[in-house]
Amino acid sequence: MSRFISKLKFVPSLLTCSSAFCGIMATVLALEGEKSLVYAAYFILAAAVFDFSDGFAARLLHAASELGKQLDSLADAISFGVAPTAIMYQLLKQALHISGKMFDAPFWKIAVLMSAALIAVFAILRLAKFNIDPEQSHSFKGLASPACAIFVASIALIEPMVPEDFWIFKLAHAIWEVNFPYKLEFALIGLEVYVCRNWHWLLPMCVFIASMMITNLPMFSLKLKNIKYKENKVVFNFIICSVILIILLKWIAIPLIILLYILISFILWLDSRKKTTK
């Protein structure tokens, strides 16, 4: 059995390389234009799955190594740094109505487009800090780079959504026939036009979500100590809220869940500070 496991020790590295491959494909597809953004977002989600799986496989097969650690950081820099930067760049380019080359646009539009690079730069900085900080072996300081990348990918997935994508739309149509569906449709159009396609919203979102990766704000761990509700109240409540949001809102729930995660972490940090000062 031990010989069989030893032969499988390449699996974590294979999964990490698969994550990097997904990140590369996401970058290429994002730069191809608007029609490929959804596929680029899917590749980022796939990269996140591989990123979670490689660590799990390394622990299961007792295959953790320094090489694997470095390989994981390099793959994360591509999949959760460069790839979401490419998606945000394309989203901003669409919002600014730039059809040609970047440097043919006015200087202020070039500056807005270049802000997308903050995601990659701050992701690399966060990964470097994570590798040398022993305190982050059990909990994170700042938002994890996969969460930032998924946040950006979700914007690309929200943009083409229509009311018929929601099961609640079909239910409402069966019950109310006209009123509720039209309200939902107007709300969705407003979200797409004023958030997903408006650089006045995209730019601050880009700067905020990128900056959260390099803050020293402690993020609460999603790992369960046990199955007791009282000892894991925050995690259980967060998971329950997340599941409800995903069921009701689909892709729209993703950025809301990440923002909720940041907000809860901030509240817990304030509460811990108050206790230490007493």
C-alpha cells in the first residue's frame, strides 16, 4: 500500500499544474474579447477547484514538499493574479467603450485600464508575504488571492445573465404573471448597466478587492474545529447564508458572499481589539 501511495506522489503537482493551465487559458480567453469572458471566468473557477484539490491531495498522500509549495505559489500568481487582471482589463475596456488599442485612447482611460494590473501586483505581493509568514499557516491576513479572482470572475458571469436564469423568476411568473418578473428584469438590467458595465463602479471595485489582499486584516478561518454549533457559530451561519444567497441569486451571490466574508472578518477583528483593550 505504501508503495502504491509513493507512486501517486506526483498527483498534487499535477493538480497544481492543472490550476496553472486553467489560469493561462483564462488569460488567453479574456484577451480575445467580450464573447470569451464567460469561458475565461469558468477557467478561473476550475483553477480554484484544482488549487483546493492539490493541497488536499498533498496531505492525503503525505506528499508536501518545498517544491510543491513554490509550484503552488507560481500557479496561483498566474491563475489568481494574471488571469483576473486580464478579465478586469477587458471589463474596463468594454465599460470605457474602447474598441481599438489601449494606447490610442485618451490618457485618463489608459490610467483606468492600467488599474487592472493592481490585481496581479497585489496577488504576487500577497503570495510572497504568505510564504514567509508563519502566522498564516492556520489563518489568513488579508483576502486570499483565489477569493479575489473568483470575485472578478463572477462579474464576468453576472453580465450576460437574464431573468430566466433564476428559478424564482419562473415561480413568480407562474404566480404573479406580470408584476414580479418585470421588477426582477429591471433590477437585473440595472445591475448589469450600472455595475458590470460602468467603469465608475468597476474601478473602485478593482482597487478595493485588490487592496484587500495586502491588508493585515485577519480573516476568519472556514475550517471547522468540530461539528458543535456553539463553537463554530460564525462559520455555520456564514455557510448557511452563502447557500441561501447562491440558491436565490446564482452568480450574483458570489461577490456578495465575498464582501460578507470581509465584513464579518472586520467585525470579529474589532471585537477582538475591544476585548484586548479592556
